[in-house]
Amino acid sequence: MQRACLPAMAYPHKREDGIRELGARFPKAGDGLPRLFISSRCINLISELLEYKVDVKERDHAVDALRYALKLQVAAPLHAFRFG
């Protein structure tokens, strides 16, 4: 089975900018809805978000992954990937 691969690239964004953008997605927008929805099944992410401290770099892997995902620019079309 052949899988699509994307080249690894350095994360070009500043941590502080990513944290600010992530935080800006939680408040409700003009239509009364937040701009980020997290499934209740994402227990590690929820736990980390509840305990998150900007100046402490520990127990933040899920939060970091979410920040990266918000900035991700996919270089290949979704149908190029096999899921499952």
C-alpha cells in the first residue's frame, strides 16, 4: 500500500502568536458560536487546556498539536491520504 508523505518542515510561527490565535477561537463570535469545537472524547486536550499556563512548557503536547493544526497548510489534497 502506498501512502502519501509530506516533507517535514520547521514550524515557522511564533509560539505566542499561536497561543493568542488559539485563545481567540474560544469566545463566541457575532453569531453566538465559538470558532473552535473540541469533542468531549479529547480528554487529554481538555485536561491540558484546563491546566495550561503560558510560561510553563510541560504537559502541553496536545495543546501544541492543536496550535500546529490551526496553522497547518496541507500540501496534498485530502483524497491523497488513506485513513483507517
